[in-house]
Amino acid sequence: MDRVLKNFKKYRYLLFELTKKNIKLKYRRSYLGILWTLLEPILTTFVLTVVFINIRGKKDHAFPVYILTGRLLYSFFSQATKQAMKSIRSNSSMIKKVYVPKYIYPVSDVLSNFIIFLISTVVLFGAMIVFKVQPTKYILYSIIPLLQLLVLSLGMGLILATLAVFFRDMEYLWGVALMLIMYTAAIFYDAGIVSDEWKWIFNANPIFHIILNFRNCVYGHPLDMNALLISSGYSIISLVAGIVLFYKKQDKFILNI
Amino acid sequence: MSREVIRVDNIGMRFNLMEKKVDNLKEFLIKLVKNQIRYQEFWALKNISFTVNKGDRVGILGLNGAGKSTLLKIIAGVLKASEGEITVRGKIAPLLELGAGFDPQYTGAENIYLYGAMLGYPKEFISEKFNEIVEFSEIGDFINVPVKNYSSGMKARLGFSIATIVEPDILILDEVLSVGDAKFKKKSEKRILDMFDKGITVLFVSHSTEQVRRICSRAIILDKGSLIADGPVDEICKLYEEKYIDEIKKLKKKKKKKKKSIADTKSAQVNEPASDETGEDTVLGGEASGAAKEDI
């Protein structure tokens, strides 16, 4: 354990450099650059609002805020896990030549996406002002679901990175799984419209409860303790499983990439 | 002087060669159910033990596939051995493939920091040495251009400059270093020779006994994954030459003889006058005589 920490200390600058690189290169050579972190959620939320406004009816004046909260969290989760999954393979030339702790690659991918996500929450604040959603003291609690989401993404990232080294199919399978997660996370509809016998679907969704609690914070409600418990379970289990799996298999990576 | 820096203790490296490569889930599951996952074991290295003291310059000789690169990768920490222990004290600089860690979208300057971080240097250190790196690499104004627009020589020069900016305790050289043009080659060789003078430990892999003699003080021979000889460089190089290079020469001679005898029989069948010479000469002779006829 001591050795791991020492090693981390030695390479934390690399973690910082790789995270910086991911952010810098993401928007390089596009004319609007980092502005896309803000524009992209605005545009997609606009589209989703136009499409789904009829389903919800006109009674919710802050429907765009509702969509935005779900979409921002989901898109961070999907981007981070997708990128982390490919991280070992896309850095294979380096892994074959220089010793670097391998977890640095997936972890830096998740971190860079988290930072981009944090920047894009500016859009959410803007939307709250425009649609008159008053922030309350509960907005401070939003750090809890966000940390859970970060831990969950790290865990899933490590698991997927390991699996994808041995089975390329994971990349396609996870794409399908992400779509399923998106439609069952109540991003653009109210969870209340689903009948009780189908409620288990939400429990099977790792990010549904995180989004639920994040929305509670934004709308000024206290955290839902039951949901908090479930999402903590998902986050911690995935992180532990990810670390164990990654450490067990990392010495075999080089033989498969 | 005789401080031990590398200790290789009974190292073995096993590769599982799957008879048919399975890299998708469906095939894997089907084969798992049918109990058809079979591996063919292949030991790239077996029972290798040696120690390297500080200041030793060790040449590793061996034919293709003898396990030289695998051994270096294990010492560099890239590969993990299936058996045995390895201890390395000090900082290793692998000069394997220079510039392999560059990001093509990044500029030269950004890549200096990235590559430095990969080699485990802290940020302050890289900032401090930044100018020295740029100067040594002779990149000039191109330092602010994305690396994808660099020539391969420029990339190699920059990679070499970063990798050797710090004096490592152990230098790993795979094959000969040919970086950039003649001028830079000289400069880089000088830098490495300077390191030698300071008592750096070197591991050098090569097929050429001439190079090994020039660089190393000690040599080992690997053959099909086993360590078969270890000793002073001249002795070992001589042994290597006798054992392998002469063998190859003999083989070549044999082949030549065979060819010659085939050629002989052919020309004998044609019944040309110059039956002692090779087939080619006969043809030429024929043409020449033809031309001579035309002249008449």
C-alpha cells in the first residue's frame, strides 16, 4: 500500500498532464473551442425540450432545467466510461515501452471528462436563472451525488478498460448498455409516469438515483435517503470491483494489446 | 564501485500461445463451454539469473528470438516476469523507440512536458531543463508546431534530448542508436559516451559483436531463452562469433555449393563449352558470340 502511494506521488504530475492534454485536445482545431462545452448541452437540451414538451404538457415551466440536470450527468457518465474503456488500447504504444502505472490512463480520462462536466454546469446555472428556479441551501448538497457519480465512473471505467483489453466486443456492448441506461434514467420524462410493476427498472439503473438526488438539490428538496443508499452501493461496489479486477489483470494487458 | 544495481533472480517468462486467437466474447464463451480453450506454452526466458554492478556495461547477444528484448522489457518494468524476482536500484532510462510517447496533436513544447512526465520527472525539473532540451534537439522555432508536422528525424532528436536530459543510473539501449543526421548522431554519441565516463550502468542489445566490443565491458549470450554464457566482453564475443556466426557462414557455404552443383549439372546438360563456369557466364558468353557474328 505504501509502495502504491509512493508510486502515485511520483506519477501524479503525469496524471495532471494527461488530464490537461485530454481537455486541451478535445476542442483544439474547432473554431469555438472550449465554448462547445456550453453550447452542446444548450443545443441538445433545446432539441429534447421541443421533442418532449408535448409528452409532459405545458404545466412545468422549468422543463428545460429538468432535462438539463439529467442530460449533463448522463453525458458525463457516458463520455467518461467510453473514453476510459478505450484508454488502454489507445495508449498501447506507450504501455509497451515505458513503465507507467497503468491506472493513470483510465483515471485521467474520467478526470478530464469530470472537469469538462463541471465547466458545463455553468449552463445549468444559466438555465436556473432564465427559468426562475430559485437555488436554496440544498444546492450545496449537490456535491454528494456528484461525488458519487465520479466514483461510479471511475469504477466502471476501470472495469470496462480491463474487459475491453481482452474482448473488443465490450465497446459495442457498452454502447448498447449506455442507450438502455439513458432511456431508463428518467432524463426527459417524469419517473412517476412509470407504473409500479416496472419500477424495478429504475433500481437496476446505476445513475437513476444519482440524477434523482441531484435534481432534488437543484429544485430545493432534501436528499432522498433511500436513493442515496442505493447509489452509494452502486458507486462503492463498482469502484472496489474495478480496482480488484484491474490490479489482477493489468500484467496481462501488454500481451493482448 | 561494485554496488549491485540490477539483480535478476531465476527469471522465467511464459507466453500462452492460443492455438487460435480468441478475442471476442462469443468465441470465448463457446470455446469455454466446449472446453476448447487450449494454450500452447512458450517460454521466452527460462531460469535467467545474473547481477549487474554499478558501472558495468553489459552487452546482450543472441539470435533473433533469443529473448533479448523480452529480458530488457522485464528489467524496464514494462513486462512482468511469470517467475522469479527482479530488483533494480536507481533510475532507468529506456532509449527504446524514441518519441513513441509523443502526442501528434501536441506541439513540441507541450510534448516535452508530457514525455518528461511519462519518464517520471517532476514539473519543476522539466521547466528548469526546458531550454537545454530545446537547444540540444536543434528544433528551433518548430518547438511551437504540432509534432505531427515534424520529420521523423526531428521527432527522434527531441525524444533523445528529453530522455537523456537527466543522467539515469541505468541506460537501456536496444540496437544501435541512429538519431538524425550525421552531425546529430555524433552529438548524441558524445552524450552517451560522456555518461559512460561518469560510470553509468548500460544494458545494450545487439547482434553485432563489433558494436558490443566497442561499447561494453561485459557480455552475456542468450540462446532460446537460456543464459548460456556470461563474462568479459572479448571472451564472450569470440565465443559468440565461433558458435553462431561461423555456423551461419558454414551454412551459407553449403548452400552456395549446392547451388553451384545444380548450376553445373544444368550447364552440363546444355553441353556448352564453358561448362566449368556458372550459368550466368554461359548466357553472357552466348550473347557475346552472337554479337560477334552480327559484326561479321
